[in-house]
Amino acid sequence: IDYSLKHWEAYSRYADSGHLPLDNNPVENCIRPVAIGKKNWLFAGSERGGRHAAVIYSLLLTARLNGLDPAAWLKDTLEKLPSWPHRQLDELLPLHALA
């Protein structure tokens, strides 16, 4: 009861509007892979390895958030990379794959 009373304003806002969600489960479900991955990232081998893992993870999640299959995007990108012009590397990013 004490918890509810301390958060009464937020609960009232939910009850008054009708379109606000009562919980944040959708957000928690989105960040769950990050939270679970934190333990794995402790074993990246080094700070540099951790930075590289973070970059790859960011690219794969960006692909997913933009409706791409991350594995297919990565396969396609790695196949193109050896012959791709250095000045146009940003075109291989997941955001450009949609264009």
C-alpha cells in the first residue's frame, strides 16, 4: 500500500487517460538481451575486444530495428566488404540497406 501511495500520481494518470500502459514490460523485453549479454561481455578478452563487440552488437541491433534480418545483412556486408570502395563504407551500414 505504501508503494502504491508513493506512486499514486502515476497510477492516476494511467487510470485517467486509458491509453498509457500500466507496466513497462515491452521496454524490459527490448533491453533484456542487453542485460543478459552484460555477463558475456565481461569475457571479451580486453577493453579493445569489448569495444569491438559493442560495435558489432550495435550494428546487428540497428539492422533488426530497421526490419532487416541481422544475419542476412551481416553475410551480405561481409561478402561485399573486400571489394567495396573505402570512401563508401557508410553505404554498407544497416540504415543504408533500406534505401
